[in-house]
Amino acid sequence: MRSFLSTSIGICCLAWAFVAGPAGAAPADVEPAGVQDPGLKAQILGHLTQARQRVGQGATDLITRSLQLIGVPYRRGGESADTGFDCSGFVRHLYEESFGQLLPRRADEQARSTETIARDELQPGDLVFFNTMRRTFSHVGIYLGEGKFIHAPSKGKKVEISDMRAAYWNKRFTGARRVAPEPQVQGAVSR
């Protein structure tokens, strides 16, 4: 268990580093769960500060929330941290929680409803799609940076970070998408 916890914390820290770049001042409103080492905690908080500057507060919140869900079990049709997620339910949940945007339910519908971008234009928080079931856009994850993405992989697995450059994912990559912000109507109350 200790090895799993250390590995999970290491992966979370590594993902934050991929998203953010060099350390800076620590944001006061984020507390990395499960990190006891004050030096490591300060480093993580510094990375999150830099992420805010590079990709905005919303994307930073999305990444932070996604990393807190590492280890949640896969569940077909799942949309909740309490009961588990499938890939598109995971993405939908995070975009609704972080931005108040309700994306379509299925991965292929999410691909059709978002803006196509080139792989080299990916920013943390963008969506990455893969052909894992002999059909385009059958799997989706959230890009973290440096070729890493977070997703709910498949039955028997848990939310995890994977590398798009690994042979399996590289061969199956089918596209990158960006979720356009919902237009704000003057006088409207945001969710």
C-alpha cells in the first residue's frame, strides 16, 4: 500500500510539473492531498501557480480536480467519483465541475462538439481522442502537458495518467480538440 501511495503521489506531482513548468509563488487556495513533505508541497503549489499563468485559472482547476480523481475505478456509463467513471463521463464531469459546461455524453459526440486543433497545439485541459474500439473517437482523455493525459481507461482499471507517446496510445491517437468557452450573455448568471 505504501508503495502504491508513494507512486500515486509521485505521479500527481509529476503531472503537476508537466502542466506548470518552473516553480513560483504558492496559491493559498489549493492544498495537495496526501503530501506531507513541506518542500514537496511548496513545489507542487508553485507549479500550480505557474499553470494558472500559462493556461488560466479554469484549466488549472480542471487539472487539479482531475488529479484528485486518480484511482477512482472505471465503470461503464459512470459519471461520478462515488460510483466510478468511464472515459467520457470523466471528461464530462470535470468540464461541468470546472467550467459549468455540460459536454455531450459519448466520446464521439464530445469530439464532434469541440474545436479541432493540431497535436502540436495541445494545451493542458484540451481533449485527446483515441481509437480503442475499432472506431474513431471511441476513447477520450484530458491533456496534461508533455505528452501526458489523464483518463478512465477500461474495465478493471482506475483513473490514471498515460503517455500519448507510448506505442499503444500513439498508434491509436485520432485527434485533439479544444472546448470553446460558452459565450457569456450580458446579465446572465453563470453556473
